[in-house]
Amino acid sequence: MMYCCKTKWLLSIAIAGCILVVPGLNAGCQHSTTTSNNTASTSPPATTSIVRIPAQQLYDEYHSDKAQADLRYKEKTIQVTGVITEVSDASHQEFSMGVNGGSIEFFASSITAFVKAVKGKTVTAQGICQGISLNGNPSLAYVSIVS
């Protein structure tokens, strides 16, 4: 896969016949180089560490200092572990993890990810942190369940 610094799109993934485009930053951009025998070689892209956090801690951090939590998590890939307490119908592909004081909202990246969301099950969900939603809860988009 080629990465280009001139665009703001970091990754395109084909999922079940659909294209999911994940917006990203230009960090870690690598350019292709040509060797003397005209074969292209590409430096491996820089890896970004994924923040792993319990659902309650993410909720507490957002409700104690939203600005600091945004700096730490917003628009970054994070993994949140907790118990699924609500699951929407398949057309919305949303689920929530309940915590003391509220919940964290998740918007699944695909129906495949959504069907793994089972009420009462403890899971680790990975997605892009969107900050505080209109409902006043932390939210993640482009979510998949990783365990």
C-alpha cells in the first residue's frame, strides 16, 4: 500500500465489498525510492502506538478534564475494554459500554464488527476517539471488536 504525504487520507481498507476510508494525519509518511535495477522499495511506515484504556478510566478522564483528554485521545486510535450494556439495531451499528456515571458510545466500522457486540459481554473495542458526543459521552468511530 502506498502512503502519500499530500493527502489527508492515511488508509483505505476493503471490507466485504465496501471501501472504508479512515482519515488520518500526515505523520509517518514514507516515500518510495527506486534502486539501480529499477525496482521500487518502500520504507516501512512508522508505527503508531495504540492507547489501551478501561472504559471507566476514559469516561472519568473526559469528565474531569475534557481539554486534557482531547489532547491525549481525540482523533487517535484507542482500545477500550468494558462490558457492552446497549446494542442498537443493525441499521445503526451502534453499541455502548456502561460506566459509573454514564456510558461510552461506539459506532461500528462494519456489520461484521457490529455482530460481535453482544449485550453483557466484556470486550475490547478499537476505534478512533471522537471526543465528547452530543449526548455528553465519550465516543469512538470506525470501531472493530478486537477481543
